[in-house]
Amino acid sequence: MYFVSAPHGTRGREAAGESGSRPVGEQHARKPGSPYTACGRVALDWRMFWELPFPVASAATCRHCMISCGLTDQHVVPAELVGGSR
């Protein structure tokens, strides 16, 4: 099972009903204990977002991670992700 991993994140605000932290920027797939994302990027110092299993419905989802996880055949890839950067 893959989880969302990103180089940056923000803390949720309890008063606003949000809890935990949220990724900022491109969201990658990463397995627990792995130093690499599914697309091959080194992610040793990246945050893991345990409450967010990959894939997430977001335009910030890494297209290459989606392909590496084999999700393009099973899931509709949003148009914003087609031609995304790596």
C-alpha cells in the first residue's frame, strides 16, 4: 500500500475542524520504510502523510507515481495530470 509523501506540509488547525497535516506541492506515492517514491525520487527527508493513502484526488498528484503504481488503467487520470512535470 502506498501513502502520500511530499517534501513539505502544513499542520491542520483543530479549531477549523482539520486534524493532522496536509501536503504542500506535488504529492508522490511512497511505501512505508522506502527511501524512494514510486517514481524513483529520493525522499529520505520527506514527510509521510499516513492519513492519506495514494492516490488522492488532487491536481498535485505526481503523474509518474500514478503510472508506476499501475493506476492509470484502473483509475481515470484527471486531465490536469496528463503532461505533468516530474
